Amino acid sequence: MPPQPNMQQLLKQAQKMQQDMMAAQEALKHEVVDASAGGGMVTVEVTGDLVVKSIKIDPQAVDPDDVELLQDMVLAAVNEALRAAQELAASKLGGLAGGLGGLGLPGL
């Protein structure tokens, strides 16, 4: 018969992981990734918690006769920045979430 898990120790481990996860999520708010489109004509900055912080548009990208191109560049830069921010979050939080499976508790 395998030894019974020490519930108090398991709870302490779970609480520590929860604290670590909250700290990592808080830290992501202060990390910024950026992405650009159109050869740098449009640059977007996004925090690790997926908040768009800034969009910079080179004045040369503003062509009143081709607004669609500018819209496409902004869309591409925003999507790329969001993808990069999600990757950052996954790398920071992924290891912490993976540790929950090791507790041997149902549903974790």
C-alpha cells in the first residue's frame, strides 16, 4: 500500500504555487513586447498581460489614398504583438502550472 500523502504538506505546496503564479502574473503586467509591420512603419507595444500600451505610426505610412494599407499594417502589428505577449505569458506561467500535476490531487 503506497504511503498516504501528507495533506498539510500538499496544501502548503499548493499555496506556494498559487502565490508564485500570482507573482508571475503581476510581473507580466510590467513586461512589454513589441512588434512591427510594414518594415517598421507601424510598431505596437503590448504588456505580458495583453494590454496594448502604444501604437506608433511613421508619418510616411499615412497615405490618404491608401488607408487600407495602414489599417492592414496596424492589424498585423497588433496581432503579432499579442502573439508575442501570449508566448511570454506561456513561458512564465507554463512551468508553474505544470507543477500542479505533481501534487497528486484530483483536478490539479
